[in-house]
Amino acid sequence: MGTLKFEVPHNLPKDEVKKRVELLLQYWGSKYGVKSDWQGDEGAKLAGKVMGINLDAGFTITDKAVSGEGTDPGMLLRSQAKTYLQKKFSSVLDPSVSLDQVKSKLD
């Protein structure tokens, strides 16, 4: 299988981005059983199975974006997977939403 790449821009401080992304990873862990392993403060590796599809991915937090790549789920699901990632990361990185609001949206 190939690789699916994504990038979601942000204009938040990196420490705030990490807190928000940690909430998203906790959500994915509890909903899908996805395991995450932080690689320092700059990004994480993800592994698991989501809706029957193996997931092996990683991402990096920079000053301007969260970018990453993961297992391409194939032609039929590629667009849906990329849209889902963009939507989830964009919603947690929305600067008009507080950290508490992000948490409550994911609960």
C-alpha cells in the first residue's frame, strides 16, 4: 500500500497545538483503540486498526502546520480518510474554540 499525506495549517502556539492534538489522540484511542506514542514534543506515531483498516501513521507539529503521513487505505477510502483527518485536525486547531470546548466536542 502507498502513503496518504496530509497537512493542516494552524496559527496557535506549538504547546497549545500539542495539548489539543493530545485530546484528539485520546479520543481516537478510546473510540478506535488507536495507540499513540509521542516522539518528543514535535509529533507522534500512531498504530491500530480503524474500521477494519490497518493504521500506521505519524505526524509532526511545526510552527505553522500539523503534517503527517500514514497508510493509504486504498482508492475507495482515500478521499474519505483524508477528509476525515483534515476535518478532525482542523476542528481541534480552530483558534476560535477554547481547549475546554475542544475537549467537550470530542467527549
